[in-house]
Amino acid sequence: MKAEARLMPKQGLWLVPVVALIALSAPRMEFGRVGLAFASDASAPDIAGLARFWPPQIETRTDIANLPSLDPDRLPPFSRLETSTAPIRELDPDTLETTTRMSQRTWLVSPLGYLGDVALRMVETIEIGLWGTLLAVVAGLPLAFARSRAIGLPFALQISARLSCAALRALPELLVALLLVGAIGFGPTAGVLALGVHAAGFIGRFYADAFDDADQHPIEAIRATGAGRMSVFIVAVLPQVRASLASATLYILDRNVRMATVIGIVGAGGIGQELKGRIDLYEFGHATTIVIAIFIVVAILDEFAAHLRKRQSS
Amino acid sequence: MSGTGFSISVRDLSLRHGNGDVVLTGAAVEVAPGTICALLGASGSGKSSLLAALGGRLAPVAGQVLIGGRPMISRSRRRVQARIGTTYQDHRLVAQATVLDNVLAGLAPHVPWWRCATGRYAPAHLTRATDLLERLGLHAALHHRRAGSLSGGQAQRVGIARALVARPSLLLADEPIASLDPQTARDVLALIAREARESGATVVCALHQPELAATFADRILTLHEGAFRAGVEQPQRSAA
Ligand SMILES: Nc1ncnc2c1ncn2[C@@H]1O[C@H](COP(=O)(O)OP(=O)(O)OP(=O)(O)O)[C@@H](O)[C@H]1O
Ligand SMILES: [Mg+2]
């Protein structure tokens, strides 16, 4: 009885921080905005509502005034010219009054042109992921050697490799990308370096763990033949860890391609950079196309990675 | 790679394991080059530990091990180790590598590492490896199997092939026939003896069968209570 009486209030205690959070913080979070997503006409120009994200934009249209070298008789394949008349308001320089006049503009329309643009950006994204992974392996492998107890380099080296790996992993890709964009400018180079630096910490750790988890008995047996470090590694360690190294590398590749879609948002190249640009221009249909493309690529990547893993384990 | 066998000098040797288990105290023995020794002793008497000390894998607490006149604790022991072949009680094969690669691993100190990496061994080395496997009763169909999928007796013989492939000057064999049937056991011991005679190698072979030891060995060493038991050596050198 006594114990129960003491327990009862204690059990309800977790409610206190939750109630405090709702009371104090909820107003500051402006949750009312969720409703704006479904508003048909958004009140402010910078709020789109979800409706403006539909339909996805897949064509490109370019004012031919901007294409002086275009020959109307020899258009690029699959494209057409479209003429539209639209009222434009302009300031009359003489009267200084705004007048409205009808203006005719001609557009070069490529019906699937934007899909092509997105595909190119997507290829760039995957390239960033691949290069980032290559960089991570090249930088991470020496770290793994230094870090591994089984390889047995001097203890001070093991400790410093351990610290380096942890430090590299602690640097979020997005942050490194942001700093690098500041340091070396927009574009995929910053993305590759950011992904590579972060993932090198992972590779260093995963590979070293694989070396250390290997059966040490055959390794000692080959070491006892007086063979050199490199030979011992190749003959006794590598066959044991090959599968783990492959799956760790695959994991990093998967992760890097996903990450590569995101880091463009800070200007580090790839599809993310395109997405950020379109949102900034209120071109929400384009944004939808990009998001769908990312979704498809990541889903395919998922399947591909699962397939490889299955093949490896069999 | 062939050469004369190593002499062995064990002087006042004391061994202790990491957990404090004292194994040998003041053991001493001299073995002439080319002698085939059987190492007998009850389970736990320190046979495996002695072999580890002879191979430079276990540092003595006191005393000395000289192989071919060189101390096995010196920095230069790797040169000596390259001429020692070792088989282990628990085989110690690389389970994920093939049978043939496990045997060729015994050549690791003698070939450049890139040959190990690419598998481009000299034809003479390859024939030596496959020939040894054949003579140990492991036929071609097995050579490309993963070592981890072998039976105990098959793995044991792969370990013997690995130890012999580089024609060592000293063979340290830890119960090399423990997992074999009696007939195969006799064949394997005969093969080891013949290899040793051909290259003049010295052999120290831990065994549990005194009767096999008598026919196989030139000399019998018995470990008892941390030292070599005196007076039971038989100088019966077989004519073969
Ligand atoms: N790695 C080790 N760590 C701690 N103690 C060990 C180790 N290896 C062996 N020992 C101990 O050292 C003693 C001698 O062991 P050893 O393996 O040399 O005997 P053995 O004569 O080879 O026995 P067996 O015939 O059973 O193989 C034993 O008491 C054993 O418990
Ligand atoms: Mg033993």
C-alpha cells in the first residue's frame, strides 16, 4: 500500500515536461501554418500551398528572343514553336503612365526537355556519390590500417588514427559542403570533398573493425613464417575480410548517393542545387519533377544494393 | 630453398603463458641438424608451448632457444622463421581461401607480395603445391574448395602441405596425424620423414602414439613435469 502510494505520482511525472512543451513551445512553432498547405489561394506570394506543386513540369520553354542563332526551319528534334499573346504592363517613358499593351512572344518548347535536364543533373549527382566513395576508400584505407589492432602498427599511430576517424565522422557532410562552397565555390567539387571526408571516417572504422574481427589464428600462423606485413595481409587477412569490405563500401556508396541529392542545397552540385534554385524561383512544378526523380533513383538504388547484398551472402 | 637442416639448442628454458601458467622450467636439449624427433608427453605437458618457443612465437621467461645457432628472440628471427615450417593442432587455415591458396600461403616469405595478390606463382611453386596435396591424398577436385568446408583430417593435411611447400630446414609439427585414420596417419608420417630426408631438414613432431614414434623418429623427446625426461631416448636410426 505504502509503496503504491509513493509510485502513483511518480508514474505520471513524465506528463509534466510534455505539458510544458505544449504550453510553452507550441505557439512558437506556428503549427497553424500546416493549414496553409491546403489553402487554394495562398495569401502571400512566398507561400505556395501544395496545389502549386502540381502538375510536375517536364517541358522547357525558351523565349526565342534569347536564342538569336535559332533557325525556325531547323528546330532541335522533338521541339516546336509556340506563340502566345499576353498583356504586359509597362511604363510609357513619355507620359510616365503605365499602359497595357498586347505583346506576342514566341517560345521554343521541348516537351520533355526538363526531364533531360533533370536526368543530366541526376547523373552528376550519382557521379558525386561515386567520387565521394572513391575518395573515402583512398583516404580511409590507410586510416584503417593504422587503426587496426590486428595489423599492429605502433600504438601511438593506432590511437591517432582512431581519433582521426572519429573526428571525420563527426563532421556532418552538409556542414563541410557549406564551408567548402565558401572556400572553393559552387559546384560538384565541394560535394565530392564533403562526402569523401565524412565517409573516410566511416571506411577507416568499418575496415579496421573487419581486420580486427578476422580470425587471428591463421594470421599469426602466416606471420610466424617470417613473411612481410604486406604478404601477411594479402594472404591471411584479405580473404577473410573481402566480403565485409565490399558490403561496407556498398553501404557508403548507397549513403553517399543519397547524401549527394541533398548537399546540392548548399550549392555543392548535383540535383539538390537544381531543386534549391527552382524553389527560390517559385517554380514549384519543376521542384515536383525533381523530387519524383530523386524518389525513383533512391528506390532503384535501394533495390540494387539489396540485390548485391543478397548475391554476396549466397 | 633446400638446404641443410637447422640445429636446435634449448638451454635452461622456462616458459609461461599470459595467464601465469608455468609450462616449462629449465628444460634443455640439443638436437643435431637433420634429426627427426618425436615429442611425447601427456596432454598439458607443454608440447605445443615448446613448439611455439622453437618457432619464435612464444618468448621464454628464462633461458634460450637457438635455431641454427641464432636466438629466436632477436630482431632477425624472421630470416630463420622463413625456413621453418609449422603445423598447428587446430590447423589455422584461412577458412575463406581455397585449399591451394592455403598451401601457397606457405611460400609467403619467399615470393614478392604482388605474386600472392595476383595469384601469379611460378609454375614450379604451383606444381610443388599440387604435388604435395596429391601425395597427401587430397586430389585435384579438392584444390579449389574453400578450406573452411574441409573435414578435420583434410584440413590437417592441407596444414602439412602448407608447412612443407617451401622445403623448410626445420619442421615443427603439432600432432599432425591427430585427425587421421591409422592407415593415412602412417602414410602421412612416412611422407614427412621422406621430405625431411630429401632436404636434410630437422623435424620436431609432437605425437601421442609411442609405437608410431618409435618407427618414425630418430630420437624421442619426452616432456614431463616441465622438463625433458632423461634417459628414455632411443638412438634407433631407421635405415630408410
Ligand atoms: N594460450 C594459452 N594461454 C594460457 N595457457 C595456456 C595456453 N596454451 C597452453 N596453456 C597451458 O599451458 C600448459 C601446456 O599446454 P600445451 O598446449 O603446451 O600442452 P600440450 O602438451 O600441447 O597438450 P596437448 O597434448 O593436449 O596438446 C597447459 O596447462 C595449458 O593449459
Ligand atoms: Mg598441444
